[in-house]
Amino acid sequence: MSNILLTGATGYVGGTFLDQVLKSEEPSLKSLTIDTAVRTAEQAQKLKETYGDRVNPIKWKGLEDTTTVADTAANYDLVVNVGSGFIPAGAKALVEGLGRRKDGPAPWIVHIAGCTNLADRPLTQDAHPEREWDDEKDAGAIFDFMKEADAREPYPQRSAEVGVLEAAEASGVNAVSLNAPLIFGEGSGLFNRAGLVIPIALRYAITHGYGFKLNETANFDYVHVSDLAALYVLVVRTILERPDRGVGFIPTGRKGIIFPAVARILNTEIMERCVDAAFAGGVLPREGTPKEREVRQVSLQEIADEIMFSQVAVAERGWAGHKAMKGTLGPKLFGWKPQYTEEAWKQEFHDEFVALRDGRRGITLDACIGLRGN
Ligand SMILES: NC(=O)c1ccc[n+]([C@@H]2O[C@H](COP(=O)([O-])OP(=O)(O)OC[C@H]3O[C@@H](n4cnc5c(N)ncnc54)[C@H](OP(=O)(O)O)[C@@H]3O)[C@@H](O)[C@H]2O)c1
């Protein structure tokens, strides 16, 4: 029996992963207990009440408390780190703890990162609209690119990914990172079930009456949260089920980056679909907004200030950047077959509109159009 620590059990990805593991009938998973590191007693209680003996919540202060993080990780052979990908010191502390184990099964960390780690900054630095990374063909080169980019310009999510893979390689820990594209769809965890990019884009479109663009070529690949969680499950099963625990089979260290990518779209398409959903839902047009569907050119600073907490670099990577990824390894190594493809993607914008309209997104439609409290 393996000994698994999960971070992010209250999150969109982590909650969906946990739900899938606990519903699985696979022999390697069906009686597994997972230790879930959480930050509040209420979270611990809800997990315990819902999942009973299948989970063992551990309360900690969070990934910033690196001493506790390393001491905690030292008790496990496998850490699934799908909580915040933006805390480099905490992520590296997980590796440090795993590296302390001198006997027992080969230690593994299965990490989460995101495609903005690969992005150019086409408005303020160099533009690479044609660039595409393939997780198999470019193994090693992707890591080298990110390491070099991060040395020039540290970006926490990238520092965490590079740091985990490098520290693991140096200390004999096996590490693989699923570098996720845009994640869409309703999660199935107990806490946050909502994605990020589409809710933000839809809210912008409803508030302003039009969509926005920073350029014509910014792109994202996408994956449904359920398919992403399924790939995490497959990776974990490979570690648990193979006699070699996946060592030598799953790429690790500087080659240990997998792209769970299904298909590619332009950012302008995201905004067009958001505007379409708002028109179809009858909230646009309204008085003072454009009568026709529109995706308007706006400035980077405006977008950074309005939707990205004034973080210009992060806004540029996400909303103007090119971050095309080709995911060869997921299907090839793990038989991953994404279930949610083009139809689900198109449906998403309507579903997200309904979730917002029905008050499932922590903000009401009325608040979006300035009618707070009505
Ligand atoms: N969502 C996307 O579209 C997307 C796309 C690509 C990559 N990613 C990567 O995936 C990661 C997870 O995304 P998500 O959408 O699942 O996020 P999420 O729903 O916001 O969940 C984040 C999880 O991390 C935990 N967490 C946050 N800060 C923490 C801290 N300081 N110490 C310990 N735990 C902490 C949260 O716990 P609490 O409940 O206690 O806050 C929660 O369980 C992102 O950080 C990013 O690196 C996300």
C-alpha cells in the first residue's frame, strides 16, 4: 500500500482528482486512503464528513511554511502537488522532504504547472507566434528554455516547476510535472469547482458589453478539468501498479514535463464565444453597450489593472502570449483519451453563463452589470 499526500484537495483540479480517485473501482485505488493537506479545520471536517476513512486530512499553515511542508512530505512515498503552482519554496520543500527517505518505495512527486510558463511576451519583448512545444520531441529543451527564461525574469509558477524538477533530479526523487493549458468545465470536488480563464473572460464581456483582445494571435490549448484529473489518476496508477513504480517509464527531472493538451484556440475565439453566450442569454446588448457583437482592442495595462491585479507580466503571458503545446506523452505512455473535446468546449460558454446567472460563481449577473443588490 502506498502512502500518498495530496495538496490542493479543496481546489478545482485537486478536488476533481480526489473525487475521481475515490470513485475509482481500480484495484490499486479502491481501498486507498489519501492524506490531504488543508489549511482550515472546516475544510478538514467537510472532507472527513464526505469521504470518511478514504481521506485523512492533515491541517497545515500552507506551502509557505516550508519546515512543516518538508517534515510532512518526509512521511510519504508519493506527493500529488496540485494545489497552488505558484509557491516555489513550498514546492521545493515537498521534494526536500521526499528526498529524506532512505528506504521504502521510490519516492515520487507529481506536480502541477501551467502553460503561461512557456509564453512569450509579444507586446513588450519578443514575439514567437509560431512556437509550439512537443512534450516528447522537445523533452529536456522545454526545461532548458524555462530555466533560462526564469533566470532572466523569475515567474513564480515557472520557478516552482523548474525548481521541483531540478531539486528532484539532484536528490534522487522522481518528479513529473503536468504543465496544464487552459482548464475548462465544472469540477467535481467539494470546494472550488470553477475554472479561471472563461469565467474571467465572460464576466468582462458582460460587464463591458464587448470582449477584449490584446493582439490577434494569442493562443491557448485547452483541457477539461475532468480529463486533466483523469490523466493525474493514470500517472498515479502507473506509479502504484508497475513493479518499477514507473521509474524509467515516466519521464522525470528535466525531461519530466507532460502537456495535457487537447486542442488549440485563439484568445479572440474565447472572447467571441463569451460575447455570443451573453447575447444568447439575453444580457447583451443592453443600454449603453454595442448593439453588435464586438471584440475590442484594449491596452495591456487596462487588462492587467482590471482583471489581473495589476500584474502586467502575468496579464501579457496569458492574454497576449503564445504558448502552444502538443501533448504526445499522455496518450502514448498512459493511454490517456480525453472525453471532452470540441463539442464540450463550445458548450462550455453557455454552461458558464448559466452558472454565473444561477449564482454559482460567487458573483451575480446583476453585479456584473452594475445592479448590485437587486
Ligand atoms: N485553473 C486553471 O485554469 C489552471 C490552468 C493551468 C494551470 N493551473 C495550475 O494549477 C494550479 C491549481 O489550479 P486550481 O484551478 O485547481 O486552483 P484553485 O481551485 O484555486 O485551488 C488551489 C488549491 O491550492 C490551495 N492553496 C492555495 N494557496 C495555498 C498555499 N499558500 N498553501 C497551500 N495550499 C494552497 C488551495 O487551498 P485553499 O482552499 O485553502 O485556498 C486550493 O486547494 C494553479 O495554481 C496553476 O499553477 C491552473
